[in-house]
Amino acid sequence: MDGWLKAGLGYVPRWIDYQVQHLAQPGCAIAIAHQGEVVLEAAFGVADLSTGEPLTPRHRFRVASHSKTFTAAGILKLKDRGLLRLDDGVGSFVSGLHPDIAAVTVQQLLSHSGGLVRDGADSGQFTNHRPFLSTAELKADLALAPPYGAAERFKYSNHGYGLLGLIIEAVTGEPYTAWITREIVQPAGLAETAADIGLMTGGTLARGHSTRLPLGRRVVIPGDNVTNDVASATGFVSTAADLVRFFAQLSPMSDSGLLSPLSRRDMTRRHWQDSESTLERYYGLGTISGALKGWDWFGHSGSFPGTLSRTVVFPAQSLAISVLTNAIDGPAQLWVDGIAQILKAFRAGGAPREELADWSGRWWMLWGAVDLVPIGGKVFASPAALTPPLTEVSEIEVSGRDSGKVIRASGFFSPGEPVARLRGALGEVSEIRLGGTRLVSQSAFAEELVGRYQRGSKDGA
């Protein structure tokens, strides 16, 4: 493993652990793959707030719309085998559709450009107010006229991916979940992935959680409801490690045989822009794509009652990152971007010089925690709460065992000022002076807070 990558992987869990606590999230599981191999997986927090069960990397999550990427891979595998064409009208596979929907092509369904309704007139299945749709209910909705004509715009549709599941069943003569498991999940080497909750064997499900408001606390959302005949849109259960394994195999630069190189290129390229969003993002065939400060990515996100997740691949860097959270307001997108920012910083700066390694650590003051992060020949002081991390930082040039200078920082910080490490009686570093700011250990700061404020409040009560 490259030195920069090993060093970056060392900081990622420290940052995520702080973020989970800082944002009062129940739990989070992460995985990172490099060149198709999982190089980091970790879990933080709890799997269930009501029991306090610790979350582990082996817990399964409802990963919701990640299912669309599996379904798209299944359709493209059928295309590679010559069993369908992407320009086939979907009415040639499924009967009873509105004529405008019957004329929509398979490719338009895959790219969400068929104009179909998103979730029907009652989307209560996504708020736990009703069961997920049966085939009859799905087809009843699809017998109605669509809101838009085909190829007019990007318009996300769970119903469209439910219809793709019916197409797979029509072409293969098998239930969607059975075929996708045998032809996509198993060949991809995914031992912790199931196409719906009822097919999950082994492992324990991480429970979902609500937002903190309006109750002022989170409630547990079991997340064990089957998705019936829209499993192809939202049914999958998986782990972060399995997701990075799978998505890495979809990269055009992968040597995987899961799909042809042509299908992988077509799947991950930009077909439609989400032009009315403030985010610059695009949709391909079962994949979302964009760029993060010069790093092009593709992947998908997923939102199920009680969970929020995101997986991305950076093809040129041979990296894949997955973040799974078990709260409906989990900042999976911010944390994926944050992890990528950490790896970008280490890739640009390199592994830290040996003599700087012991500068690494977390230090506290009244405004919160500050991480000292050695990268290359410098040490960076970065607020642990910062998102993305390692952006607004103080860059320290170390000149001695315990001394240095801030050589680069925002004008609102302390550029040009000295940095010093102070040691205790046993020779341990007990305090950092960053310019005029005093930073101490977590335990020392906690004791200081109690001594200065909490006891005073009790005495005055």
C-alpha cells in the first residue's frame, strides 16, 4: 500500500468518529477500497439506540436506492448476452402499460428519462404508512398517463425501476430477487448482500432512526419491511464493504468480468444532468456522477425509512468509498466528500516525515477539538468539526522537537506566529500553544470545564 494512502486511512476513522459524536448520530459504517480491494472498514456508534448495541462493520443496512445500480447491472448483463436491447420499448416485455409508457425504451428507464411518476399517487411506502407495492399495484399506476413524455428531462422514478424488475422477470422467467442474486450478487463476490430483507441470511440488521425533532430525541425505526415488487428500486440490504467491492467492479478501469467494458462505460457516463439542482450532478444508467474538486466520481445514494447511505467510485484514483448511516438525517454525502478530501490531501502532500509522526493528535479548547495532522513535511491544525476536513487549516512548519511556526493560515487565524509543545513532569506532551491559543488533552479540558463552570453553577443554584 502506498505510504500516502496508509497515512490517510489512519486519519479517516478519527475524523468520522468525532463527526458521529459531534452531530449526535446513532451510528455510521464506512469502507474504502483501493484497486478493488477493501483497505479500511470501520463502524462507530450504535446499531440500535434502544438497546445500545454497538455497531460493527458486519451489521447489514437497508441501502435503498443502491438497489438501482444492481438492477441496472442486471439489465446490462442481459444486454451483453443479447437477450434485450437498450432501445427496446418496455411494452414488448410487460403488458397493461399506458401506451406512452409502453413506448419508453429500456435505456430511458435506466436513465430516469422516461417521464414516469416517481412513486405513484400515494408514496406512503417510503414513510411506513403502507406496504411496498405488489406487481398489480405497480402496474395499475403504470396504466395511467405519465407526467412527462419520454426524453423530455431527468425525472427520478422508483416506479421506473420497479418496471425494470418486471422486465428482468419477463426476460429470464425467474423472480427478480432470485435471478439478480445468482447473476449479479454472487458473481460479484458479495457475501453480505441480499436483494430484500427477507433474503438476508447471517448478520444483524442495523436499526434505523428518526430525526431528533420534533420529539427532541430519536425513535427506532425497525427497517425490516419487505419491499415486495419494487425490490429492484429499493430493496437491497448490504454492508459498506460489499458496496465498495461491487461498485469498484463497475469502474471502466476495472478488470472485472461482471459486465463488458462497453456496458461499464455506458453505465457510468453522464446521460442526463439534474439541471434544476444547485448541485452539479448527472445520472447515467443506474449511477449518479459528478466531480469533487477535480476528482470525477460515479456512484449512488440510498434513503430508506431510518437510514441514509452513499457510495462513490473515483475511477482515475482507483478508490471507492461507502458511508452508511442509520438515521434518516445521516450526513452520508458530507462524510463521503470529507473522506475523499482527506485522501486528496494525503495524496497531494504524501506520507508524513518520520520525525513528524508524533505530532499527530487531538487537542481541546473552549471552541472545540483541533486535530494535528502531519502530512508530508508539515503539520496541519484542523478543527475536528470542519466539513470538509483539512480545508481551513493552519499549516505548521516544525523547526525543532517541540517548536514550529504557522507559515500559512487564514488571516483570521494566527499566521506567522510560533507553535510550541509543552511537556509534563514525565516528559509527555501535555499542552500545545498554537500562537496565543492554549490546547490541552480531552481529559484535562473536561476537568477544566467542570471546575470552572459546572461546579460554579451548582454552587450558585
